[in-house]
Amino acid sequence: MSHIEKISIDTAADFTQARDFLALGIFQEQGPQPAQLGVDEALGGLIAKVWEQKNFRGKQGESLVLYGSGALARVALIGLGEVDKFTADRARQAAGSAVQAARSQKATACELLVFESELPAAELTQALAEGLILASYGFDAHKQPDKDAVELERLSLLGAVDKDGLERGSIMANAVCFTRELQNEPANVMTPSRLAEEAEKIGQSANMKTTVWDREAFTKLGMGALAGVAAGANEPPKFMTIEYTGGPSGQAPFAIVGKGLTFDAGGISIKGAAKMDEMKFDMSGGAVVLGIMRALARLQPKLNVVAAVPSTENLLGGSAQRPGDIVKAYNGKTIEILNTDAEGRLILADALSYVVDKHKPVAIIDFATLTGAVLVALGHRASGMLGNDEDLLAEVQASADRTGERVWQLPLWDDYSEDIKSKVADVKNIGAGRLAGTIAGAVFLKEFVGESPWVHLDIAGTAWQDKDQPYIPSGGSGIGVRLITDLLLKRAGG
Ligand code: BES
Ligand code: MN
Ligand code: ZN
């Protein structure tokens, strides 16, 4: 099992009952809350004692495990930080830290008592549910089970649980874990065909129309840029769409498009060997799009959404495209390929212009591990955000504030488009050398979205993480799923 899917609840929260591992959230300037005093009683006043002795101060990121001799075997105190700096993301992190503590204590269950905060009840429960489930994730698909290991098997929330928040948080977190699993699978498993199978399964689960084009079919449609990248691929390439129709028929859909490059060796402009294994994550944008569709299938918001994922490998060999080649995209624009490693923008060019032409979307958001340059600019802590529509950019920013999936806007001024002018074709696939690489990627994509309001999220720095965080274990992060599911729910009036 990759994660714990469900959270059980116990609103009575009777602390004379035997419990293996119980976590309490405690604010810095507050100490134990009235609803937590029952726990302290069961522990014979141990919490009051460590608080008085200042062994535990409730600081953000602080935790302390107490051992009881009675019904409560282990009680973890989790610091929530300052009351006035508390956010949904701190709640998520606290729940994640509780799960980490339970794991290191070899507990089989992690129970968390819902605490009082200034957040609305539904928001708090949603964040706690997300933190618990997201922290329970681990990629163990290819490891022999360790017979002696004690596995965490159960998550629960005790006390003042909000049912709607629990439902929404559980669906969100399960969709993220689904995306992480697609991301973490290596390129010999998570092939374009496998991504297409996953898309079909999601479609079937909720009566969504799923369409998959193979090489011959998408080439015939006019997708010369995707076909060019796929020329050197070993695995059969695919282009796929899923249509969710929760809104009135005829209402223009919201479009989400994700880069589904299952392995990026760079093509003839080959990458260096260092960390090339990480290029199995180059399909993260596509995995995010599928995760969002999975969340929508269960949340059923009242709007229409179309998802599109172009998927191929970028390999090298005798049939691979060459630097200098010129290809024609779906919208008729010709592209001079000056670096075969700038392939993400090529496959997205076809996917974006297809969606614009066939679905006339109200807005488009794309997700792509597009540039190493976004790592130079922002590191692993925020996704790069660029777009042509202030309102849509503000919507994404608002969702980032709610979900804790941070974005940082970079400019998309018209004059940057000069950097992608080609002498021999309409555009070229690289910008001004090493300068403004993330912006160069975005101005290239802009050529293929027409007049549609559009936001590009460059997730090259955030799609996977190399350090464990409270609710994001290292590996595929699923970042983007909660962010844009939240935006779509808001659009649908929820
Ligand atoms: N998939 C890479 C971007 C990437 C690099 C993601 C490192 C995560 C970590 C993308 O296809 C790529 O190779 N981009 C090039 C573009 C350049 C050749 C203009 C890059 O960023 O170096
Ligand atoms: Mn590349
Ligand atoms: Zn790539």
C-alpha cells in the first residue's frame, strides 16, 4: 500500500480507552487547551509538568513524545507555533509531523485530537486530513516487504471533526498520492501507454470521455512537434484527453494540460549523466493533470473541464530528430529545433493548440517540468508562474495561499518574445542562451494558446523533492494537484 486512504473518526474522544499513539497540537503561547486536559489527566499530569518545566514550548516544528503507563501508551505533543501565525499549511505540517512521530515510535495507529484554532472548522479538518494522509505516503511498490517492520495502518481524527472538511481533504490527498505514485514509478514502468491506461481508468470511474491517439493518429492530426520529439522514442507515444462534464452542456470547459515526458535523456542534445535518473519525473505535469481529474471525478463540481496530456520519451538514436530540424505544430506554426533537450515546449505546443482549437476553453492552465532555470530562480520551494491574464494569475495565487502550494510570478513582457525568433522558421525552441530560461519557455508556449486566458506553471523545482518534509516525503510531490483542484472548486462556486 502506498498510503492510508481513509481516516477514521471518534468524536467522543474518551481518553480512558486504550490508545497506542495519540497526538496533540499545542500553540506556543497557549499550552494545553481545555479539551486536552482529559489527556493530561490520563497521563497523571505529565503534560502540565513538561510545559511548566519548558521541556516543550509549542514551537513550530517542535515535537515531544511522552510515555504513559496507563491507557495512553504514547502521547506526542506537536508544536503549532504562534497563534496569530497559524495557517492551514501549519495544520497540514502538524498532522504530517504527528505521522512522522508515530512512525518513528513504531506505532500501528496515529490518532490526532482536533484542537481549537482561528481557522473555520471545515478548513482545519480538511488541512489535518490532508496532512495525515499525505504524510502516510511511501513508494514501496518495488521492495520486498520487511517482515519485522511495524507498519502504520490506521489514521484517526478525534473530537471536533468537520465531516465535509474530512471528505474534501481525504479526496484531495488521495488524488495527490495517486499522482505521486505515477511520478515515482520508473520510466520502464510508467510509459506513455501506461499513462494512457491510467487516463482511461479515471475516465471510466466517472463517465468521462477519454480519447487516446497513437503516433499515427496524432501525426495525422497535424501534431508535428510531438511527432518530432517522439521520433526517437522507444516506447509508443500517446496523446490523450479526458472530458469532465459537471457543468451545463455547451458551457466552455476549463482546460488543464500537462507535460507527460516519461523519460528525458535530452535527445541528440544529450544531457549529462549526473542525476539523469531524475528525468523519470519529467512526466509530472501529466501526472498532476490526471490527479486533478481523479479528484474531480469524486468531488463532482459543477463545471466542465478538459484535460490533455502529450506523452513520449525524449531519447536519442538513428531515428531521433536533429538540432536544426524544422517541424510544424498543430496550429501551423513552424519551429526550428536548436536544442532537442528543449522538448517539453514542443509537445506542449501541439497539446495547447489542439485544446484551443477543439475545445475553445474559457481558460487554460499548463503544468510542466519545463526548465532547469526555474530551479536557479526559485529552488524547490515555489513553482514558477507566468501567464497572459491578470485575473487568472490572481486566481492561482489565491489557491496557492489556501493550499500552501506556493507559486511565484515571473514576467511575460512582449519583448521577451524576440528571444525566440528564428531566421528560418516562425519560432525557435530556445531563448537567449542561459538568460531568462523560464521566461523563454513560457513565451514559446504563449505562441500556441491564441487569445485564451492562460497560466503556465513551471514545476521543474517542485514536482519532486530530495528532502523529507512533514507531509511531503522525498520523491514525487504531487504539487499542483491540490492547487488547481482548489481553483476549480472555487470556480464551480464551492
Ligand atoms: N525536463 C527538462 C527540464 C528540467 C531540468 C527539469 C532539470 C527538472 C530538472 C527540460 O526538458 C529541459 O531539458 N530543459 C532545458 C531547456 C534548454 C535546453 C533550453 C533546460 O532547462 O536546460
Ligand atoms: Mn529536456
Ligand atoms: Zn524535459
